[in-house]
Amino acid sequence: MRHTNLSIKILGFLLAACSYASAQDPGWPRQLVKPGGKLIVYQPQVDEWKNFNDITWRQAFQLTPAGGGEIVGAASFEGTTEVNTETHTVFMFNIRTLNTYFPGKDPATSAQLDQLLRSFVPQTYNASLDRLIAYLPKPQSVQTVNLRNDPPFIFVSYTPAILLGVDGEPVLAEIPKTDLKFVVNTMWPLFFDKNNSQYYLLLNNIWLTAGDLHGPWSRAMKLSKVFEKVPDSGKFVDVKKAVPPAQVPNAVVP
């Protein structure tokens, strides 16, 4: 009983190994021998593989009829495929020979050779997925992406300075009940006074002003009265603390 079980296991292993081997692609060229002659076939050239389903390809070969000499030819084929991504194999079926070409042979001889070649063509075949992908035609041109390689603008300062970063053109938002606007697309407390068309920047409790964001910037010795109306809540709390108090005029004693 033990010998029977062992024999079954060995047979099962051999069948599995043979099945695996038959699903592999041994490479090129390949030789087939039949009573009618011998065929050596070379690497295929895939013309098209539509949706990885319908495939057409061409192959060169050497055909030697029984009792005759070696003849060089080429043929084109088509078939249907099923891809197995787990085993990296492609099952090909419905294989059909589209046409054959035998250079230098007369039509009658070419017809006989055509029939002999078709006798070698299998109805189904297992191929390597990796090899078929390698045989696919390469694109004639590859689309490129237009890249800008312009060097960035370089800022140089020989005195202590800050880099006032604004993401694009300044986006201004109104501050309610004032003639002030604040720049939204920056991390700095940056304001624009509509009364005098001046920008104001708060830096370490020091106010700087300029008529243009690119400068020149100078220290603001005096703030417009509109800053007194800046709300002392929300994101303007620290800004309000940095606004100097209004000057109280001296009382006139009669």
C-alpha cells in the first residue's frame, strides 16, 4: 500500500513538472520535426496586441521538406490570447496562418511549401508573457514634457534683511470699517493704506513702509490714523498692540 501511495505521489510530481515545463517559453530558435520535414522557426516580431487579447505577428523560418533542401521563408499569423499574470504565461489559441512568403519560388512550389508549413502550426500554444511584451513594437516617438529650466531670481543683501515672501501677486482683503487692506497670500503682517497708497509691514514691533512691495522700504515714523480702527481681536490682536496710541493734544488753560 505504501509503495502504491509513493508511486502515485511520484507520478503526480512528474505530471506537475511536465505541465509546468510545457507552459514555459524555451526561447529561440526552435526546431520541429515531422514526417513531412523539419522546421526551424525564429523569434517572432509582434505587429499588434489589441487590448492584450487579439495578437498578430510575423516570423522567419527555415523549412526542409523530407528528402529536399532547406528553404528560407517568412509568415504572418494571428490568434487570441489569455494572460495569466500569476505564472507570467500567455495561452494562445485560434492560431491562424495569414500568409506565407518563399522568396525565389514559383507559385506552385510556394503553394506546396505553404501547406507543409501550416501542418507545423499548432492550434494552441503557451508563451512567456515577459517575452511577448519584449517583442512588442517600440513607440516611434515619446511625448516629452516641457520643462522650465530658467534659473531662479537671486536676492543679495550686504546688510541685515528679511525675505518678504508673497505667493504671486498680492491678494488684498478689506478690513471692515477702515480704509486698510491686508495681504492674504503672505505669512507676514502686511497692510495697504488706500489713503496714501502705501504698504506697511510690521517687523519686531517696528513698522516699515514702501510705495511698492519691491521697495525701497524705510521705517515709518508715523502711522495713519486708520490703524487706530484695526480690530483688537482675532488675527489682528498682535497688530493692534503694535499700533502706537493716539496723541492727545495739550489742553489749553484759559
